[in-house]
Amino acid sequence: MTGSSAIVERLRTAGCVFAEDEARLLLEAANGRDHLEHLVEQRVQGFPLEHILGWVDFCGSRMIIRPGVFVPRRRTEYLVRKAAHLVAALGKPEAVVVDLCCGSGAIGAAVSDLVGGCELYAADIDPNAVACARLNVQPRSGHVFEGDLYDALPPRLRGRVEALVVNAPYVPTDMIALMPPEARLHESAAALDGGTDGLEVQRRVAGEAAEWLAPGGALVLETSSRQAAGTARVMVAAGLAAEVFVEDEEGATVVVASIP
């Protein structure tokens, strides 16, 4: 107990808000005293807890996370629920779900868990993320591809996607420096940097979305409350109808876009 208390104090001194919970998780993960010291020291130095543990609790499942890979935030669970609801409303068995800019693949995996039986695909430009995503997506009979946005996807999916689920980077480049160190120092820049206005990747996603969506399908995209109006304008400029949804409790904002 003394050891646990000492760990809590070290974590709290390092700025960990949930020091007690983190100490418990590190104790559970450690294989002996030396390993525990190594884990605690990593956390004190600012490494994300999820990278240290190798997993994140996301939508009720432990999703595998590897060092350097973007860690899905709690607010992104709203994106998952919104996408799953849209897929379920279609009532189509084996609906095609694509997790674009997939990172760890946790979003697509969680949608698959909720709807069941979907045809799941995921893609990312970062090889490290792709390797991690395969650990989460392939056990759910999904497929993961490496490449730049739609270039990574099999051409046979064109016009067949019921849910195009995207958490593209939407932080303006000059705002990256203001992000918490855990993110800006330990996650891929490609997963954070949305360009000058934060909307550059979203424009590219929107520009080709209509070619990949099935009739009745939708692009479901996370954004921020600050960027929501701009994200919606990007969708409309690409010829899509767009609607903004907000979940205040989690601070989540999602734009749903579809072919008019």
C-alpha cells in the first residue's frame, strides 16, 4: 500500500489528474518491481498512459494502441454511436463501413462491434498506424490498407460504402504547439495537423466522398465546435448535404454529410 501511495504521489506531482486510477493500472500491468518502476517513470516523463499500457478503453472494448499511434479520445465514442445508428437505420445486412484516417482502427472496430456483421475496411497513410489497426480490425474480419485517403481503398468499394467514418486531423497547423505534450510529442503529426485552417484533409475527404458512398450512405466526420461551421461548408462546397450534431456531455461534434 505504501508503494501504491508513493506511485500516486509521483504521478500527481507530474501533473496526472487521475493519479489513483493510473497507479492502479500501472500496478496491474507491471511484471515485477523493475518493470513497474520503468512504467511509472515513462508516465512521469509524459508518455501517454495508453502507449505505456498498450491499450485504450474505447466504447467498452480494449483497443490495442502502439507507441506513436493516435489515441482515440472519449469524445470520439459519439462519432461511433452516430455512425452505428445510421448503419442500423439502413437495415442492410453486411453494410460496408470504411474507417478512413483510421489510426489504430478503434473507430471502425467499435462500429463493427455495435452493428455486427458489417463489411469493415480501414485505411491510413501512416505505416505504424496501419500495423496497429490490423491488430484491432482483422480479428473482426476487417481489412486494413496503407495509403493516402481513397487511394488506399480497393476500387470495388466505389459506390458501395454505407458509412464512411472519418476522424481526419482538424487542428490548424499553428495550433499544434498549444496541444497537450502527450499529443504533440507522442502522436503522429499526420494524425493531428489539419493544415492552415484545420480543414485541408476534410476538403480532400469531402471532394471524393460522393464517388464512394452507396445510395443512402453517409460520411460521418468528427470535428470541433470551433470548426463545425467550416466543416459543414466544406461538405456543401463538395456537393453534399451536411448536418451538425453536438453531444455536450462529451464535448463532441460530428458532421453527417450525404448525397442530396
